[in-house]
Amino acid sequence: MQTLEQAVPIKAASRTKAYLPREHGATAMLLTPIFAVAILARAWRWSEVAVFLAAFAAMSAKDPAVLLMRQWFVWKQRSPELPAAVQWFAGWSVVLAASVVVLFLTWPLKAFLAMGAGVAAFGCVAVFVNVKNRQRSTLFQIVSAAALTSTALATCLSATGTISRWCWWFWALIAMQATAGILVVHARLDARIAHRKSTAANPRFRRAAVAALLVLACAAVTAISFGRAWIDLALALAVAGYAFDLMRQKNSKSLEMPLKAVGLQALALSTVYAVLLIAGLW
């Protein structure tokens, strides 16, 4: 005899699925620069809300867009999640379109076209890469960090009507930290998988993470030479935190740590880093 759960059609269950951002780390990379730059700009305009809504809608629309592309180009059978994906994608597209209209009316045309072209290009690449299941590519991860944190530029443009010099520095610093964080997390995932299979981990993400930490360390030395103590502290903290995580990845007990706990620690480090950058650029 079937249980009640078994008797419920899969399609009915799929209707309740909410397509919201699932990757908390990526969502933090997207939204943290918005709040940080809104503080640093010392100005407020309603178009900043449009930046937030556009960023959140674009992030949320990614998963249903990937499902739709897989259904169209890859899968031969109809997915039970297709109706829900269509509805959510349409809904987020409306929010995104409305936000874009606001930005079109408030941004300089050249800046709007340049920013729009960049966002559209990355969105297409992100969907393509996910459809092909190549989202763990090191190059894609680095590009993702730069693209997600570029909300700093959009927020500054909305708040001040231009992209200030300090915002370019903030974006560079936050993107470097985000890149290092992504690579360290992926090094942990590889080490975790290898530990469970009792095999040697693929060293590509670990090597890339070490290279990213060296870049952060060089930036910290540069910050000292310019007398930017708070920025230097932020960079030194990031280097120390990520280096510690890489070191403990060699410990089997550390690899068994729940990923949620690891994610919360990474989020805390990123938040403190952003606060120190705000202090350094204030």
C-alpha cells in the first residue's frame, strides 16, 4: 500500500518550490557591496532601491533560467518542476525589468549601456556554464566574484550620479577578498570529497587559493605604504582567516565540520572585512 507521501504527485509538490537565491555566499557577495557603498556614498536616492531589486531578481532568476535551458536543450522528458520554474522566472523577470526602467531613467546613458552590457553578458555566461555543469571552473569562479561585487559600482552610480574613485578601489578590494573566499571554499569541498573517498584531493583550487592570498598580502603591503591602516587591517585579517582555513583543511575532523558552520564563519569574516574597508575609505 502506498503511503500518503508516495500518493502525492510529484508535480503537485513542485508547485510549492520557491526559486530564491540558494547560494548564501554568492548572495552575500552581491548584496554586501550595495549596503557598504550606500554608507560610503553619504547620499541617498531611490534608484539605489532599484539596484538592490535588480541584483536580487537577477540572482533569483538564475536557477529557473537554468532549468528552462536544460529542459529546452538537454532533457528529453518534461521536468515536473517546469511549471513552477516558468512562473518564477516570469515573476523575477518583471521585477528585473521594472528596476531596469528606473535605472534607465536615472543613470547616464553611456553608463547604463556599459553596465547593462556587462550584466547581460555575465548572466548569459552564468546560465550557459551552469547548464553545462562547469560552474566549478576556477576562471568562472574568479569572474563571478568580480561580477557579483560590481553591485558596488551600480550603487555608487545611483547614489552620486557617477562612479567615484574610492568606489573603484572598494570594488577591487572586495572582489579580491571574494575571489579568495570562493577558492578557499572550493578547496575545502575538494578536500572533503577526497577525504570521504580516501583519495588525494585535486590541488587546483588550493593552489589558486594560495595565489589569491598572495595577491591580498601584496595589497596589504601596498596599503601600509599609503598609510591606510584600516584597509591594511582588513587585508591582513582576510589573509590570516583564509590561510587558517586552508591549514585546517588538512585535518580530518575539520573536514567533517558542517558546511553551514563553515559558511557562517566565512560570512562573518566577509562582514568584518567590509566594515573595515568602510572605516578605511570613510
